[in-house]
Amino acid sequence: MKNYTPSGSISRALVVLATVTGALFAPAAEAQNGAPSLDVNRFHPAPGSGRLLTVDLADVGRSPGVVSQFVLHYADLPLAYTFGDEVTGKLVRDRITADLSFAFSLLDRVQLSVALPVTLHQAGDLITYPDVVTREPRALPGISAGGLEDLRLGLKGRFWSNEQFGLGGVAEVVAPTGNSGSFLGSESVTGTARLVGHAKFQQVTVALNLGWRWAATEQTLLNIRSGNGLLYGAGVQVDVARYANVPIAVLGEVYGLAALGAADGVSSPAEAMLAGKAQVRDWSFFLGAGTGLNAGFGEPRVRVMAGLSYSWQYRPKPPPLVPPSVLPVIPSQPTITVGEQDVRLQLWEPVYFAFAKDTIDPVSFPLLDEVARFIRKHPELGPIRIDGHTDDVGSDQYNLELSQRRAKAIREYLGTKGVPAERLSHVGYGKRCPLLSNETEEGRAVNRRVDFILTNRERRPPRPGECPERPAQKNPTQNPAPVPTQAPAPTQARK
């Protein structure tokens, strides 16, 4: 309990990053039945893949799937008893908690989730304090060494989104499965409802969550009140590097609870976290550290976390998008082909990317592995230019930069598979070179593509502002129109 004096006056704590302990105030009221009642865990990683760390994005994935996540975090002194500026007792000296969650994306707009934190270790002192009326010594009961915390059931929806912005909502019900007397949970059912929004600008993602926490009964411990209040969270993530299609990002978050009617920071905890993330195929890895920002309950001097998640998504084979008469014949054993007059490699299926990103979807790794093997096996084909294209959704500049980054990602991936760097180059054309009309979803899917061009066979390389040569037809005719009615199946990408 922070800054408690016998007269009961409480000084407001200064919000100073990385310096203030997660401490509390001395007794002003008794807990029910003479036992402490408080959920001290303030760190809850968001389930699913559409999130930063604890802050949600308005994204649930574009196909049915399951995301399992395991996060282990350590909190140093999340609950302390202080008299003035001196820590005189450590109610919870340290704690190690494991958070396991599963998220189920049923549609491209709905996600169901379940999360269960388990405290593996906690330790604290036996605290005695003078009664505020009689001044007789009193003691708080001891705490258990660990146990289950409260079970969390969530529902997330995506209301609206485009390539850059998104808006959604999250509702959560928290069941009192933890031991509130050992600071492991609430006494009764609680619930939260939040609006979530995000914006994406090239390598930067910004997210904001704002909502309300409702509690059936108010939790109390001495002069702490934990009941209804405003929930908030804000964060930014920056993609800083990529190696062999492994994107690496850093993120920072601030999140907390502003308790209803609280006159001091003890009942309104706030915390900050800095973390790094890396994605390897369907696995994501996290590592970070944080601290309490005020004197709020549950805010540690230091919090350290590490975690991983695995994402499984249903990826159906795409249906034919062009008339069968112009589709290449796909052999029973998929191979890459190139005819004597072909200017580009003929692939048996498209190349896919994560939605609105330059991260190659793992489903396309076998295809690109075969592309790399084919290029290495045929040095006589000469240099290869990787052309990136998009549909017309979004601004010219956004699509140009996205196509450039995707083409570069493929070039870097092929380089890790042994293709000599001098044989590869890349160009992004954005949305200015469609093969089909962008008025239909089928046409947009065809226009989102990546082509592998044999530059030695081009009549001439495209000049700035020009499009590369059109794919050859079985009975090729020169069609100068910008949007032809037929085209062979190109490699494509889900934007």
C-alpha cells in the first residue's frame, strides 16, 4: 500500500516509466470475511493472431483456423505494503505465471477464444499493520504458493476493415475459478467490452483499445477498490527486419484500468511493455519486459515475459479463375515448365502472402522451394526478374510499395535456397498492370500476382511507367487493351 499515513491522506503517485513499484496503500477498509480479495494479475496476452501483445487489432484472420498460445511471465513485487515511501512488507514478493490460450476463427469476421492463466509460483511476507481505529496490531492471511487463476472466455468481431484501417469489438466474460484470497482471481463473475481499432502504414501498425470493465461485486483489499472501470490500451509495432522470410518486429504498449470513482492511482493500475516478435512459418515468438507506471495494484517493478504461438489455418486450393481453354496442363506430379518461347516461368499454383503484408504464406514454401531448385538446375535461362503486382484496392502509392516489398521478399527467400544473387532482381508495378478487370473478385484475385520473368527472352525491358510483356496465349494475338478478357493462370497473392 503506497504512501499511507495514519491520518489516511494519500498522495498521488507520479507516473514515471520503469521506476515505480507496483505497490498499494495501507488499510482503510477490511476485506469481506477478514480475508484479502483481489486479482493481482494485470497482464493478459490477447489470444489469436490479430493482436500486438495485450492490445487487440480489428483482425481475426481471413480463413478458418486455430491459434494456440503459451506465454510465461515473471513479476517482481506486484503487491507491496508501504508506509510513507518505505516498503515495509511484500504481500506478493514475486510471481511466475503461465498463460495458455486458444482462439478459433470461424469466419473472416468472428473469433472465439478461451484463456487460462496458472500461477506456478508466488511468495510473500506475512503482513501486520495497526488498526486505523484501535491501533491494535492486525495481520493479513498468508497466500498460497500458486494455483489456477480466472478462466477467460472471449468473443471478437471485425466490424469493418480495408488495407490500412480496421474497426472491431471484443467482449469477454471472466469466471471466478481462481483463489481470490491468494490474489489469484476475483470473487465473482466479471466482464469486459472493448472497441478495437488499428491503422497500418507500411512497416508501422498502430492500435487503440477502449472499453469498460464490469464486476458483479467490488473487490477490496485495505483501501484498494477493484470494480467497474475504464479499460484502455494503446500500442505501436514496427517491422524492422526480415531474414529468409522471417519478419522481425518491435512493439511498445501501454495498458491499464481507470477505476470508477477512484481518487488515487492505487485502484487504477497502468503498465508499459516493450517486446520483440519474430514469425517463423506458422510459429510466432515473443520476448519482452515491462514495468508499472503508477502505484496501482498488480503493477510490478519489473515484468519479464516470453512466449510462442502456433497458427493453423484452413487453406483450400483456389478454384480456376480463367477459362479452361487457356489454363496450362498440370501434370500429376507438379513441376515448373518453360517453353522455348515463354518469357516467364509457368507454375502449377499461385504464390500466396499474408493479408496486406509482404510475408509469404507458408503454404507457398514448397512451390518456391521448387522454383529455387529449377532456377539452380537451369543456369542457361539466365537472369530472372521477379515482378510484383496488386489489384486496385487502395491508393497507387500503397499498392506500389506493397508489390515492391512482396517481390523483394521472394527474391530474399530464393537467395536463402541457394539461387545466386546475381541471377535475381525484383520490380513492383503496383496496380497499373492488370490482366483482368478489377470489377470482380475473380479478376482482382488474378491481378494479385507474382511473375518470374526470363529477362534474356524479353524483346526489351519495360521502361519506367510501362508494363512487362503480356503472358503468351495458345494462339497469341497482340491485345493493347489494358484489361484483356482472358489470361493464363498467373501466380497470385491474397492482398
